[in-house]
Amino acid sequence: MQKTLDLNNTNPRPPKDSWAGMVWIPRMADKARAAKADSLGDFMYPCPMDKIILGFLDLGAEAFSDLATKNSDDELSLWFQKHLKNTSADELQKANQALLKKQPDTPEKWAKFEKIRNELAPDRKDIDTWAALIEIEESQA
């Protein structure tokens, strides 16, 4: 069993952390465990980004949450190595890019995104993906 982070007081792992060549999974595990322990803070599980990876993995949010809470990081990483063993490097790369390159997809989401970015790093117009914004936001928390 893995220790559950209290996301009221700390952040989950960064978006680019990976297991079995797949980004976002360690972060999602932190959030799933915190959700089960009622210590999610201001984070969401499953958030829209989590849903992308869950769809790729063909796992439901509750099934992933159960896996995350019943297994250590090492056990979970091994589980994903087995689960993804027939996934080509190209498929993994496309899934990773879908997550890392995801941008707001409505004018309302762009307005929210730009408001947060402009508060944190007004001179960083190169920050144009959710993953990059999360990294900036959490590095300043």
C-alpha cells in the first residue's frame, strides 16, 4: 500500500512524470488515492485530462482508483508495464502528446487559462498547454 498524499497541503506529481512510458499516470494515482482518502483539496479526480488517459487505458475512474489504492507505486508501475506491453511506442507517444499538448478548447476555457497564466507568469506567452500551466502553477504553490 502506498502512502496517500494530502493534497490539501501538497501537490500531486508533475504531469510529465511517467510509468511504463506513459505520462500523467503517477499524478493521476496521487489524485485517485487522495480522492479515496477525502484529501483531494482543490484538485479534481477524474479531471478532463485524467479522462483522456483513462480512455486510452480503457479503464474507468473507479477501477483506476481501486488499483491505485490497493497497490504501491512499484506494483502499479509493474501493472502498467504489463497492461501496456502490446502498445507500440508510436501509440504511447501519441497518447503522451495528446496529454502534454492539450490546450483549452472553448473561448471560456481560454479565458480561464489566460487569467491563470497572466496571474502567474504574464511574460510567458509560450505557456499554451494545460500541462505547462499546471507545472508553472504548482511550482509556485
